[in-house]
Amino acid sequence: MSSSVPVMMHVATASLAVVEAALDAGYDGLMIDLQHGEVGLEDACAMLRAVPRGNSHLFARPSGLEPGPIGRLLDSGARGIVAPTIETAEQAAQLVAAVKYPPLGRRSLGPSRPGLYSGEDYCAAGNAAVAAVVQIETAAGVDAAGEILAVEGVDAVYIGPADLAVSYGLPGRADWADGPVAEGIEKVAAAARGTDVRLGLYCSDPAFAAAHIRSTGLDFVGMGIDLVFMGKQARATVAALDAALEEQS
């Protein structure tokens, strides 16, 4: 990808072909989405194994903070776990406990993918290789951003603008240039500045993403969803056929 920061596509379809196609198209990484869409745990583990080892931008988003599914996703090769709707420091600590090996967390040492982490101390290497990513996507999460990002072991924060907009009583969409969503993004960005916590944002428009990469100092970007891409192209194709038929009638 030509972007100055890693760009990741959300994948909500249980398909190895979509994973391969997204990376072949130039995306740096993927967000395997178990929260929305049809991707189950078994599907997600297979999709993760379809990506070569060492891709540090291979994230999975489970539907909750249960350590069992999180452990299986990590053992299959996920390099980051994105926990949705984090609103408290306590929830962030639960995420760290599930993602990190002792002494920082309580992840079980039972890897199912050989050679997943390299280093003399496997636990230390694993903790360095995988990211605990809190997703802030509500007004409550924005208000508690300072406390959330101060939790030891939190590596990154990912802002979900659509749900954040809904929490402010606005339409659920991305790419807000002003208003409470834009202000909320800046509040979270301010909380991340001066820390080692990386900052990510979901965007749907490339120009909007580029502007935030420059102005907000994003460390990674989520851009696009496979199902949305398919629906958009399908509608455009049908509309183009209808227009061509109208011209020829």
C-alpha cells in the first residue's frame, strides 16, 4: 500500500478468497470481524491461517471479552485483538488479561500454530508481537479515554465513528468533519498523544482518511468493508445496465 500508515480492510464474509484478494489488492492488513457479519470462530481461525506469518496488521474483532475465543484467535495468528465498545478501564484490563501472557496477563500458553513468535522468552516475544486494541465508539468511552489508555498493556485504540455518532444521537456513518463526533475523535487522539498507545480510525472515504492521517497523526486506518464494497459495485453494475438499456430503447 502506498499510504504512509497501514491500511486495513474489514472482512465480514467467511471467505479465504476475500482475505487473499484484499491483500493482493494492496491492503496492508485485515480486520477479521466476528462481531458483525457471518464470520464464526472456526471461520476466523482458518482465515487467519491463510495469511503468512509475521503480518503485524492482522487483527480480529471478537464480539466480547471472553478469554477462550480470544486465545484461539491469537493462537491461530491474529496479531491484534480489537475489543468493541470499551467504556471503562476495567474492561480494558479484561482485554489485556485475555491478550497477554503472564506476568502482564493470563493468556494460556498453548499455541496451535508452530513458530508463531520468535525469541528466547516465548511469553515476552508473544506479548510484544500481539496488540491489545481498545475500540472506543461511544460518548462514555470518549469521556473515559484517559483512564482507558492508561491501563498497562493497552497497545492501541481504534475509534469507531458510526457507533460514536449514534451515541450522540446522530446518523450512524463515518467521516464526520465537524460536530461532536469530530470533537470526540480529537479527545481520544489527545489522550493517546504523549503515550505509547497507537491511534487508529475507521474511515470510508480515502480523502477523509488522508486528511486525518496528516492532521490527527493516525498510526493505522481501517477503510472499507468487504460486504459494502460488493453491494456498492453490484448496485453500480445494475444501474449501469439499466442506463444502457434506456439509451438503446
